[in-house]
Amino acid sequence: MATGGGDKLLTIDPDELRFQFELGKPSHCDLKVSNTTDKNIAFKVKTTSPKKYFVRPNTGIIPPWDTCIIRVTLQAQLEYPPDMQCRDKFLLQSTPVPPNSDTDALPANTFSKEAGKVLEEYKLKVVYVARTDKGNSDNNIKQNSDPSSNQAIQAARAARDAAVKEATQLQQELDMLKKKNQKQSPGFSIRLAITAGLIGIMVGLLLKLVLSSPPSPIPPPTPPPTASVDG
């Protein structure tokens, strides 16, 4: 909101402060402030939560038709705000100043509201945007999955299941032969030993096939989203 009447002294882009919110990490937002007059315009940035933000520069003078970039940095936060909603506000004040004015030498009442003074105020709200890395990663995995790879995995699983079934049947036949051996001659024992050896080799090969089949894909681990004045 601007007060003071007449044409605007400054234009601000964007009209709100948006921060990519991530626990334990700072985030910043740049404001492009342009002087749309043929006068020197002084500005000052205030916030309701000065301990949460750095504003550089928070005070300055923009020459006629010139532009200034103001960087607002949200310091690293240790907890999420309720419902990711932020109640912090920023206020940018601007007023014309005489030529050759110096930022460090501006009078104390430069931004005070006085009769006859042109003073504009721009209110900016703060928006927190939660990071969506996990969702993007999941989407990328789905989009980059190869149908031919999925078919190969399914074929390997089918072969594995068939091998397990065959190994189980061979083991059952071996058990039956052992039982019959108790009633047969010693010569039969030799044939049984040879048969058991062959079955053992086949079971070993089948188990090797089972163990060498590719495992099911494992999803990636889940990663873990301003009070007084003058920033």
C-alpha cells in the first residue's frame, strides 16, 4: 500500500516475499526496486520479525530512473511453522530526498509521517514454500522406469519360482528313494548314492539360479519443509 498521493515513487518486483523453506538451511528472496521518478528516492525496509531476517541493504538512496536489488534472507529455522503459514510482514518506505544526499547522513525523521511530506509505504507479505524433493524424485523414478527392465525382472522372478518348485520336487523324490533303500540290496545303495549326488548337483544349480535373480527394486529413503523493526 502506498500513501502520499500522486504517481508511485518506486515499483517493486515481486510484490511478496517467497522463501523455499527447509529446516536448518537459510533461504533468500531478492526484491527489484526501481525509481520511476527524476528525483533521488530514499528507502527503508522494516519487518515485524527482525531476528529472523537479514535485509541488505535495509536503507539506501536510488538515483533517478535507477534500480536497486534488496536481498532478504530468512535465517535457518529449527522447526516448521504451523501449517506452513507465516504471519511476518515487511514494510518498505520511500520518500524523495535532495540531490547528493548520503545514506549514512539521512536525518532521523526522513521516514516519519509529517504534514506535507511525500511518503509511500509498500506492505509485503511473506510466503513459505515447502520443498518437494521427495515427490519430484518419486516422479522421476516413475518417468524414467524402463518397461523392458520391468519385463526382464518379471521373467527372472518366474524362472526363480519354477526353480524353487523343481528343487522341492527333487528333494521329495530323494526322500522317497532313501525310504526304499532301507528295504533294498547293497547294490541299490550305490545307485541311490549316485542318484542322490546327481540330484544334489541339480538342486545346487537351481539354488544358484534363485540367488542370482535380480532383487525387487528398493524405494529410495525418505529425506526429511518473521516482531519489531529493521532487518
